[in-house]
Amino acid sequence: MNTLFPYLNSGGYIGKAKAIRDFLNTYDENEERIDDQLFWINMYLNNKDIIGLDTNAEIFLNTCATDKKYYSFTNNKFRYTETRTNPSIIHANSSDKSY
């Protein structure tokens, strides 16, 4: 996939309530290790016909590996100039994985 954001990020998702509820009802809380990232990756890989990724940061911008020089604020509006989009949700994940 030729895009800046080719990967699924379970930090945020949107959709119709019934569809999300149906997916979440398949979540097995009894598994030894609960991992929402792996859960949504599997859901995506098995349902590519009905799940899409925001590969252009039109709605969600994950700031991991992005450069601040591409952040623009004009008239209280955020713009990610590298993709020329105005994402509504900015996900600034931590690099601390010690937990």
C-alpha cells in the first residue's frame, strides 16, 4: 500500500453502533492476554470488505513517526500539510512501552 499511514491503529475507530457492537461481541475476554490491537487487526484482515483504514489521515492522525514541521494551525484549525488533510482526532501515542 503506497500511503503514509498503511497500518491499523486501534487507538480510535468509528462506525455504525450495531457493527461495532457485533465485532466487540466476538471479543474473548477469557483469552490469556487481552490485546485490542491484535483483535482489531484480525477483524480487519477477516472483514476488509466492510472495514476501511484512514490511510490518508483524513479523520485520525497518529503522530507516531510524523514531523511537527507538517503541523499547521490557522484560524484554530489543525492541518496536516504532508497529506493536505484536516484530521479531527489527533492520536499522540507514547513511546513508553514499559508497562
